[in-house]
Amino acid sequence: MDNIVKSLVFGMGLFARRFPRPGEWGHPKTSLPMRLNHLVPYPHRCYPYHMLQLMGAERRQKSNQESTAEMPTSTYVVLAIYMAFGLLELFRTRLFSKNEQTRNDGIVEVISTVLLIVFTQPAILIFVDYALGALRPEWRGMLSAINIFLAIGLFLILDDMMQYWQHRASHSFAWLYNMHRAHHNARYMSIRLVYRNNIFYYALMPSIWFSAALVYMGLGWVYAGYVVVKQLVIIGAHSDVAWDAKLLKIKWLSPVMWVVERTISTPATHHAHHGRHYSDPAVNYKGNFGNLLFFWDVLFGTAKITRTYPQSYGVENLPEATLGQQLAWPLFPEAKAPQKN
């Protein structure tokens, strides 16, 4: 008798899976949210979709709280990295007295850096959080449980690769270059240049908006670590204390550096992008656009690797840019080259 009962129960189970009931994936009246319910691992798939949301709320809230706690920590780490390179430049390459610097250089650097950190980036984060909270409240924390490598991949594509394409576009379209001109106007390399740009430039940067959306969707805990690594690479790539210079001269490290310089931005590859004269063999201001990953330049054909450094930095074949133009074009017009008689 027991065997008969077990057989009936087993058969009923097969029948139930063969012929979907209302609310199951295969039934024509099943809504998309309820279908998605069947994509989650057992035993959760036996619950209605709204119950899954309630079950995940506590986990997502915990993730968001952890993100909130981690973000200030990452900020402190980035500041520590910035200060460490700053001290190196202070004692080795005169941080506040670079060759060929002008009075306007310091003004542009202070204003653009402070506005980005204090206003532009926080404003984008707050706006995206408010907008998505109003339009897509169900997206909040939806990615908090995904695999960490997938999460990092999302940031590399939606943040770093998007920044590569915006940077490349900034050297292809005149109106975008006017907003990026300030970054290249300095005739020196330094950590002072990291955030030096037109005050409107970062507001138009898609990567910041995408990153804000990913943080809203629960990946703030990944962004906290990602931004530390990215800023470490970018700050190091702009500094004139070139960390790669001695390493490139060590023969047994050559295979390792071959991989490194094709993966991340290094002083040698990024300084090439800031070089003044295109006739200089070490200069490639029409390429080497990568920020964290130099791999994008390798992949999209804009890489130039020489393991040397430009003889001079800045821009060529353009009239001098005024302070207003550097900071707030188009509010201040582009300087025109003097006409020849």
C-alpha cells in the first residue's frame, strides 16, 4: 500500500510539472513577474513574486547599509593614495612649482577639482537615486546578490569603457574638446591634472551616470573597492613620479611589464597622450585614451607603447586658452588665433 501511495504522489508530481498550472512558467495566464519567480533557485520559487521581494528586502537593505558604510572608507583610501603621490611629488618634483606652469593653472585645478568632488559627482548620485527611486523603485538593490566578478565586469564596461569612448570622442569633436582642453593645457604632468577639466565636462560623462545607477541597484559595495583601484591607477598614471620607469629597465621583469602596460594605464602610456609635439616619437595625443584599463586602446586600435616619455607636454597648433575658456566654455568663447597679414 505504501508503495502504491508513493507511486501516485510521484506520478502526480510529474503530471504537475508536465501540465503547468496558473502562476507557473508555461501557463498562458502567468504574468512576467510570476514567470521570473521560476528562475530563482528552489525552494524560493514556490513563493509568489511579491513574497520574494519581501524576502529579499532585508538582504538588500543590509547590502545598502554596507555600501553606505564602505563608501566613505573608499573615499579616505583614495585621499590617502592622492596624498601619498602628492608627497612624492612634493619632495621629488616640486608639486606646487612645475616647469612652465602659470598662475591660471593652479586656479583651474582647484576650481575644477573642488566642484567635481563637492558638487557634480554627489549631485549625479543623488539625482539618479531620486529619479530611479521614483520611476523604478523595484530596481533598488536588485543586483546586490550577483557574482562579484560579474559586478566588476559591469563597472569595467559601463564605467571604464564608456569613459574611454567619451575621452576618445573628446579628441574627435571640437565642442567636446573645448570642454576637455583644460586637462591638456598644462605643460607638465602631475596628480594636479587628475580632475582638471571644464566644469561641465564631468556632468556629461556617461560613466558617472551609469555608475550611479549601478550603485542604486545594489553594487555600491563593489564600487567602493573598484573606485579605489581605478583612482590608484589614474593618479599613478598622471604623476610625474613615474613608478614604471625603473621597472621597465629590469630585464627579467620585461614579460610581466609587457602584460601590465597592455592591461592598465601606466605613466609611460598615459604621458604619451599628454605629449605636446606629435613629431616626438613618445607622443600619441591621438590615442592612449584609456583610464583604468589601457586594454581598451589595445582592443580598439588606439594604443602606442614606446616605454619612453615625451620631451614636453601641453597642446600644439592652438591659440592660448583663457582662464574662462578652460573652466566654463561655452559661457566664455574660444580664443581665436591671430590672423597673419
